[in-house]
Amino acid sequence: MSKLLKYNKYMLKFVIGIDLHGTLLDNEWEIKSDLLIPLDKALEGVRGFCKVYVCSGNDLTFIHKFIPKEIYRHFDGYVLETGCVISEGKNEDVIVPSPLIEIIRDLEYKLKKKNFPWVQYFARRKSTISLFTRTESEGEPPDAVFPEVKAIVKQLGFGEDVRVTHSNVAVDIVPRGFDKFRGLGHVASGRPTIGIADSMNDIELVRDADLAFIPANASLKLIRELAKKGKSVLDLGDTLPKDKEIVWRSRFSSTRGVLEILGFIEDVIKGY
């Protein structure tokens, strides 16, 4: 039974982690204008009994650039760089030990020398590496080049220190032992967690949260990996699961999916 059912409903404070690319933002890296007011209301609706964080592989500069101000104001903070950096919206606090960061910087230097033709750019990162293969309008899908990057990282001798994963826009290299769920747990401080995400670099967030949700566009690879971990993916229903073995799937993709999920959270979980 999920620990969230042990909490008194009047004391309960959930912590929601929402992925950015492919979840809060669509595949054009936008929240469409006609969804701004509904999303504003949906986030307002859960704020009375939830803290809400964006969980992203990106940095704070990217957050400021792509999340509109009317939506930005609803977030309590940000779990950045795939769980390695925590921010309240102004500062970025790295939670990765310095020796691991030195390893990451050494690996980044070696990877840049490879001059991969499919890399659009290496994004600025404090403690991780992000090889963007896509921009808002073009580029290679990251899952197509992910095996190549993983093999090269191993050949270079870094396989024990880092893990290679990917979103739907970038191949991410993260210090081993760090992920979005660990970052969300850092800010949750023992409170029950809710994960909303779509890609392979979100797997821990979806797998380990007390309640987990995916939009309709969630990666098939993610769904297969969840199944290997004993998770059942079910279409969003009208009852709350009694354990952590169910991942709810929205009928809609990206931002519209988040809207439906937030409505479910408000209608069902608020009743506890």
C-alpha cells in the first residue's frame, strides 16, 4: 500500500514533479496560447494541497526562456539537470559531490573533440552533460544516437562513474546515482510524491513516485522498461490506485495530457 494513504487528508502535502520537454512543453517546446488559461487554472487548483516542481534535464536559463510568466509563477521550485541541481527560481544549488563534477567535465571535453555531426549543441551544465540532437524545429531523435554515445562513454573509461540516458531532445550524461526522482525526493523531505513525465530520462521519477502519470505521447521504450519493473500502465480512471504498481496514462499528449492529469489529481486526491 502506498505511504500516501497513511497521511491524514488535512495534513497531506504532496510534492508534484512535472517533466518539461514532451510533458509540460509540446514537441515544439511550447505551451500553446489556447492552453495558457486552462493550465493556469489547473495549477492553481492543486496548489492548495501540493507543492509543484518542474523536473528537467535543463538549466534555469532554459526554464526562464520557455515557461511563460503566467505559468512560471505557480512553481515552488525546480529540479534541474536530471536531479543534480535544485533551484528556487533564482539560484542553482548543485547536490553532486565535486569529484563527480570533475569527472563529468573531463568526459565533456573528450566528447566535444568527437565532433558528432548530429549534435546541435552542448548545453551549459553545472554537473551533467546534455548533447542536444534536436532544436525546436529540426534534428535527429536522441534515441537513434543514444547507443553510440553510450558505447563511446564506456570506451573512454567513464562507464562506472556516469549513466547515459536520453529525453526526446537530448542525450543526457548524469553522474551515477543521481536522477529526477532523487532530486524531487531532496525537496520533498519525506512527503508523498507524484511524478508526471514522458521519456527515458524520467524513468526513476515515474517508477519510484508514490503516484505516477504519463501523457499519451510517452515513449514506448519507457513503457516497456516500466513493464519490466512490474508496473502496469492503465488509462486514466476515476479511482485512486491502492499501490505503486500502476502508472496512469492520459488520453492526451504533452500539455493537454498534463491538464487532464492535474484535473484528476484535484478531483480524486483532494478527496483524501
